[in-house]
Amino acid sequence: MILSMTGIGRSRHEDDQIRAAVEIRAVNNKFLKLNLRLPDTLNGRESAVDRIVRQYLERGTVTINVQLTLQKQASPFVIDHETLSEYVKEAQAASEKLHLQPPSQLSEFLELPGVIVNRAASLDDEGEAEWGAFEPALKEALEQLQNFRRTEGEAMSKALVSHCEELETTVKKIENRSPGVVDNYRSRLKDRINDWLNEQGVQIEVPDILREVSIFSERCDITEEITRLHSHINQFREFLNEKRSTGRKLDFLCQEMFRETNTIASKANDIEISHDTVGMKASVEKMREIVQNIE
């Protein structure tokens, strides 16, 4: 499965206290690099964010923007009912003991210490509520990013398969033409020698011609390079179908295919094969451009 290293994911999550908005953008990189833009209330959570992100991504530069806001409909001040109940019980008990009239208005209790709690202050102090809203939003944004990367990866995979087919077709063409290169050289060499002998009246031994042809044949033999290219192309296809994204392996194979193509171009000594290798280099370069963005 091919995964693109570029993509975007957005998500929102809210509870009765906090609304969290997360945006994640990813671009290509040889390693995993996180750029976190977290609010102050999430200070100290960087390592936890890093662990979660690494469950989804292996490579790329990832920028995470986070916004946390208190729900407008929720007041930051709440009544601590447990504390209020204790005050009421104590007041009733004291009234019975002292034969006094107990307090009858709720307002008489609201000013007592601990009855009214500033929820916003407690959120800032602990950060647990913020994390509780942020973590689901982060994971959902990462899931969206993964879906984006899978879609891009499928398109990349189709393009790479197409380039592989073009490359393989050209390699087979060169493979079929390669044996005739030596025959053409032998024929041209023979014609040139015959013309020269007729002009100079000089004879040349047949073994000398055979030795020259043998040296040329060995120098322009591209059998090994063609064999390796076929192997690289087949392995490239296998990597495209692996369960995990294999960007590094694909990049290495592209380098190897380019190297073999260069060797063929320098050894072939044939104008048609030289033209074909130019097209092969172009195909491999297109493949490398795509592979550079694969995880």
C-alpha cells in the first residue's frame, strides 16, 4: 500500500466545557519532524502528541495547529452541590440546637467559601479537560490525513505502474536489438577493411578481424545490465503491493535503475539504443519525482 507524505486533516471535537479544533498538514521529509502549535494549557503534552502521531506516520514534516475555546453556553462558574449540601445540613443542625430560625434563602449560602467554583481556573490549572477534548480531535484529524494520503497514494501507484510498463517495454526492445549490434559492427568493419585493402593492396589476417570483433562484443555487452533492470522492475512492482508503504526501498530501486540505464547508454555503441536510453532516463526520473513523496 502506497501512502503519500503530503496531505491535510481537520477535525473538531467538543464536550460540555471545551471545543477543540485541530488542523494537520504534512509534507515530505526523509524523517518524521513535528511542528506543534499548542495552546499554553497543553504545555507539557508534546511527548504524548508525538506518541500518537507516530502511530499513524513514519516520515514527513507534520505541522499541527490547535485551538481550544470554552463553550459559550457554559458558564465558567458552577455551584458545588456537595459543598452546598454540607452547609445546609450544618445550618439546620445549628438552628435546631440553638432554637433559631434556619436560613431560608439560597443566596445566603452562595457567598460561603467553596460553594461557587470557577471552572475556568480549574481547567487552566490541570489541563485534563483540555486534553480530553483535544485528544479525540487529534486522532480524528490524523484519520482524515491518512485517508487523504491513501487516496494520493493510489494515484501515485497507478502512475508508477504505468511508468514501469513503459520502462519494461523499452528494456525488451533494447534486449531484442542488442545481439544485432555486434553483427552490424562486424559487417561494417568487414566492408571498411575490404575497401581499404582494395586501395592499399594490403592483406590482413582473418584472426585479426575476429579479435577486433571479439573485443568490441565484450565492450558493448549489456546482458548483465538488462538482466538487472528486469529484476529491479519486478521488485519495484512487488514493493508497490506490500502492506506497508515502502518509499525508501522504491527510491533506492530508482537510483539503481538509473545507474543501469546510464551504463547501457555508455556501452551500447548503437544510435537507436542510445535514443531509447534517453526515454528510459526520463521515465526513471518521473518515477523518482513521485517516489520522493511516498512514505
